[in-house]
Amino acid sequence: MFKFSSAEEEWKIKRQLLLEKKVRSVDVKEAFRLSKANNFVILDVRPEAEFKEAHPEGAINVQIYRLIKEWTAWDIARRAAFAFFGIFSGTEENPEFIQSVESKIPKDGKIIVACSAGGTTKPTQNLPEGQQSRSLIAAYLLVLNGYKNVYHLEGGIYNWVKEGLPIVSDED
């Protein structure tokens, strides 16, 4: 019998909650319209550097993952493990994610969560549970913490740019 890894098992649980809470996926054109006409806030969960490079106008950045900052023995071991695979900027879930969002967006706020690629909860032949992404993990954490109006940007910022929708940069 095929057994899921713990990450796949976790994603199955998260996806189920997203479906139960009716977290809708919207394409970039609908997201643009909702942000302009219906007071939806685009919550960009990519790393700050990516956000500063290019993001939808008016988007708010709260990164879901951050670079491992601590220097405990455990963190040093994790950095070494990442380095072994050629990843020198290992990341961890941002422990202040919900707190940061709450300081910027009220619980009854309308949110469209965005990351680079978007992911999907829709099953496909190759991915029966859909494709996990940073924005879907963030949407999961938001609904878990009482946010009611949470949407998800299908195709992510990549599609936003590809469709020629307006972006701004914080670079000098």
C-alpha cells in the first residue's frame, strides 16, 4: 500500500479545511477587479526582497516564511542540513505571521492571498490533492485564526505580471 509522507498528509488536512471554509481561488483579472472595486486587500506572502522587486499596487507584504535567524544548536544543525543540499538561505515558518497580518488587516477584512506561483486546491491527474503553495498555507493559517473572507490568487504574482496587470516596485 502507498503511504503518504507527513508533508503530504499535512497538506491533505490543510486542503480539506480550505475546501470546508470555502476559500475560493480567483484568477488574476478577478483579483485585480476585486482589489479595485470591492476593497479586497492583496496579501503578498513572498519574501520581502521579492515583494520589493515587483508587486500589485496596494498589496501588503507579510512573509509566510523567513530566513532562519536564530543561532541555537538546533538552528545551526538545520542550516547545515540546508547547506548540504546547496541551500544557503534556509527558511522557516514566520512565527509572527498571524500577529503581523492582524496588525494590518482586521478579521472581517477581505483578503486575496498571493505568492509567486499560486498552487491550487483543484485535483489533477498528477496531483490528486492539488498543488500546495505558500499562499495556500497562508490562507489555511488565516481561516484557522478566524478570518472569514479569504481568497487565493491562482497562478500567483507570476500570472499577474504575465497578464500585464499593473505592478509597482519599491527598488530605488
